[in-house]
Amino acid sequence: MMTTSEITDVMYQLFVLAVQLAGPVLIISMIVGIVISIIQAATQIHEQTLTFLPKLVVIGVILVINGSNMLRAMQDFTKQIFEMIAR
């Protein structure tokens, strides 16, 4: 049976992992969106779909570059949880 402190520790690790996995994708996507918005404001081209493709490409590149590390982190966390269950 897990104690309250162990459950709290697992939840904290889960939230940290979620931030580590989603953070880079969200931050870089936001930066690309801001840059595209500045370009749109400067050129006065206000097309809603213009920001979609660059964000999609950047997110795809990030996942290709960092996807294996993200998967490894999720696998390590899952192994840790299963080891805790087996005790």
C-alpha cells in the first residue's frame, strides 16, 4: 500500500514530466505564432490560416528531433510506476 507521501511524490513527478514533454513544443509554437503575427501586422496581411502551416512544420520538426527523448522519458516513468506496483 502506498503512503500519502509516495502518492504525492508520484503526482509531482507526473506534473514535472508533463511540463518537460509539452513545454518545448508549446513555447516554440507560441514564439512562431508571435513572429508570424508581427509579420502579418507589418505587411497588413490578416489571413487566419497563414499561421497554421509554419506552426505545424515547427512542431513536426521538434517532434522528429526530440521525440525519442520524450518517448524515453515516458518509458522510464512508466517503468518506475510498474516497479512501484510490483512492490
